[in-house]
Amino acid sequence: MPTVLDDTLLDDPARLAEADSHGLLRAAAMAGAQVRSTTEVAAETELADRLDVGRPRAVVLVVRPGVGRAVTRLLAALLAPSCPVPVVTADAVPPWIGALDVVFAHTDDPGDRELAAGIERAARYGASVVLSGPQEGPVAASIAGKGILLTPRVPVPPELTFARGLAAGLLTANALGLLVADVESLADQLDAEAERGHLGRDSFANPAKALALQLAERVPLLWGLDPLALAVAEHAAYSLGAHAGTVCDVADFRQAVARPALLRAALASSSERDIFADPDTDPAGPKPRVLLLAVHTGPAADTARYEATHTLPGAGLIAPADEIAGEDPVRAGVLALRFELAALYLGLAAGTMGGAGHFTPATA
């Protein structure tokens, strides 16, 4: 279902602050602090020295529920173009894991027993293991004394730990010599994005609020023009579901346009919001809203953008390189935060869950 928005709330900071009883906007704005604290933990645990083991046979990125899914997808997309070793994404530690491999995982579930068993087995077989996760529970116990545990120091809800997971993955890749990512710049740019997305800024000057307005009362179709953008789109869909109760379509652009019926619906849908339309009474139902996401830069990226915008002239284009300084990891991280903030604004303004992405089961 699309989110019906009380857009007057977005430009009323006092009402926004009152509605955000869980302090989620403040928590999301701590993305930069999450990155810095993870860097500190990595230094204290001597991550770089302990991973100075030469070129690994393979890097295994273990996909776990929550933000961990998009974190691993983004790390794989960052590594893929130039990584000299195979990068494997898997839902569990593979059975062939051995002493020449490196395993990385991000989780917010301290009781994830499947992950705990996989990590324990990987460590027993001599693999280098890096875990971004809580410091208690079966998962932490499985790595104690056998691997590197990067614990959180900035308390935020599990739905908002993407920045910490990304930082942990980037620091791991940097330590292995497989990537050169400026993690300090990522923290700085996340701080800048949080400032741009502050609840006190009006919608016309706040990219997160403007994005929320674009998505309100529509069915979002988030189509990536490159692998990094596709990973960010996956996190965006997760955030919109977690905080606004909004269901999205996420796809690579070429795969997206290979679906004729949905493509026709996207072409027929105007990019402009009809202020007289009532999504509850429109017999055709809510209209889709296509957002084309692009993180990569360069001639190939320009060609992809030209092709996509001419195929879908009414689609919105979000390309952080047009406004944000930094390399691919920085632009991807900033775009992920923008969607987190937009999802929170949607949830708050619609009152879907009081802005909180937490489900409390009914009691008998």
C-alpha cells in the first residue's frame, strides 16, 4: 500500500519532534558517528595487523536478515570490478571454508544460531573471521578468541545500523588490500547529509523530505542503473518497509524494463503528483513512481543514465555524484542514509507506526 502523507507535518519541526517519540531521526543522524566508532574499534582490535595474512583464497560475505543483506550486496558490488580474489556472497558459511579464506558478516541479532554455528566452524578450520555485531549472545561467543569482533558503541535501533555494517566491511576490505576506501570521508559526508536532512529544514531545502514527498501516495519502483545503486535500492526498500510500511519494487534497470506490463504502467504514470487524485477511490489504484538510482560515474554510467532517462522520460533520477563529493563508497553510503531519513519522514507524517519500525505482537 502507498503511504498517505500529512505533508503539513513535514515542515512543522515541533510536531515532527513530538511525533518522533522513539528518537529515530536523531538515531539516523548518528550514521557518521557509527562509522567513526567502528573505526576506533577496528584500531583497538588491531584489525589491519591481524588481517595482514597475504592474499586470501576467497572473501566470503555472509548475508544475514535486516540491514546485513544490503550491506553485503553493496560490499560485493564495490569489490567486484577489481578484486583479485573471488568474492562470494552466501546466506550461510559455505562448507568448503578453509584456512586461506576470510569471512565477514554483519548482524544485529545476538542470538543468530545459524550464523554462530557457521562462524564457529570457519574459525575451527582456520579461516580469518570478522564479525560486526553485538558483544553478547551466541554469535559473539562463537567468535571469542578466534576472530575479530567489531562491536557497536553508538546505540541505535537495528534498522539503522547500515552505516556501521558498511564501515566494518570497508575497513576489512582495506585491511586485506582489496579496496582503498576513505572511511573518514564517508563519516564526514554522512554528517553533512544528516545536517541537510535535519527536521528543522524546510522540504524545499531538505533532500530527505523532498524524497519522501516524491514517494508518498505512490508505489515506488526503485530501479538501479549500476550494481552499487541496486544494492542501495535494496536497502531503501528495506527502510521504507521498516519505517513507513511501504512496499517497493527493486530491480536492475535492464531487468525492470524487461517486464512489459510494469513498464507500460511506469510509462503511463506521470512524474508529477496529481493533487486532486484520491488513491483510495481511483479505480486504477495508486500510480507507480519510478526512481532511477545511479552511483557510478564515468562514460559508461553517463550512457546508462541517458538510455534510462530517454526510455522513461517521466522518471525521477537520483545521482549523488551530481551533488556529493567522494568516491563510490561515500556516495552509496550517503544515498542509503537519505532513503533512511525519507522513510522515517514518511512513517512520521503518515502515522503508520509512529515512525518506529518495530512490531509488538499482541498478547493473549
